[in-house]
Amino acid sequence: MRNSEGYYDPTAGIAIRNVERKERMMQEFKRGDIFYVEKSGSRAMSGPNQPEGRPALIVSNDRFNKTSDILEVVYLTYNPRNDLPTHVTIRQTASESVAICEQVTSVHKERFISYISSATEDEMARVDMALLISLDLNMGGSQATSTAPQAAPERTPTPSPQPIAPPTRPGTGRRSTGPRRNGTKRRLPT
């Protein structure tokens, strides 16, 4: 890469990438926004985890998004393997996608490449329900299967620990002091 004077400058590319990275960090991220997230170069995903380098829906709250460098996202896929209650259809991308809400991932803001669109309120409500199912959370503090409010469990008082007294020699009332100075053990009369 050449600098402003036309000379080859090997650090110019690094400087440009650093400027772009800082601009991304200053960008405003909102819950429900869909961004393209770049792959993490140091980590290769394998197994059932979804690979990185794809569209992702931000699910962390806006207050957290303003103060933190890390955002919580769920990745989108075009080909879900199963139809699960934690999968939500998102139609705000170029082609219909599915948010995989059972795989919430933490992503640094530097890895967000470009804004795609925002999910609708209806889609975000369905994402919220899928996250509740995935994380086994109950809204309002009651369980869905119970109709009567449950009483809080009673607390039983725990006894305070009593100090343990050292053993006494039978018949003398004197404490046993352990081994003798010469290393032999004392025998207690039986």
C-alpha cells in the first residue's frame, strides 16, 4: 500500500484497518439489528456449533450494547437441520432465514462488519419466547404448569457450630496434650 506521497508503506494497511475497527466500535448497535459478523480467525468451530462468518441478530439489551464491547447474538441460517421451538423465521434479510436461539453467542464489536436490517417487533417477540424456552426461564416468577401461587419454602434455623473441647483424661479432668516431648504417645487408662 502506498502512502500519500506515493511511497510504499507496509504499515498503511494496518493503520487503515485500525481506523475501520475504531469506526465499527463507535457505531450504535441496537437489539434486533441484524449484522454480518466476520469469522474469528483464531478459532475454528466444529461439531454442532454454528460456524461464524454469517448474519447475526443482536439479542442483548440496548443499555448493555452502549456500555460493553461484547454483544450477545444468535446466528441466522438458511438451512436449519431441525424444526425446533427455539428456531424463529426472520424475513428481514435478503432471503428467509432462521434465528437459532438455542445458541446464544458473545461477539466483540470489532467483528461486526456491516448492517443488514432490523427484525420486526413480531419477530423479536418470537425470538424472546424462543430464548425463554431455550434457557428454561419463567416469566412473572410462576411456572406455566402451576395455576396456584406457590409459597416460599420455610427456612429452618441452622444450629450455630459449637466449639469442640479437647479430650480430657478419664478420672483426672486434665486435658490430653498429645504426644510426649520424647515422641512417644501417651496411653490413656482404660
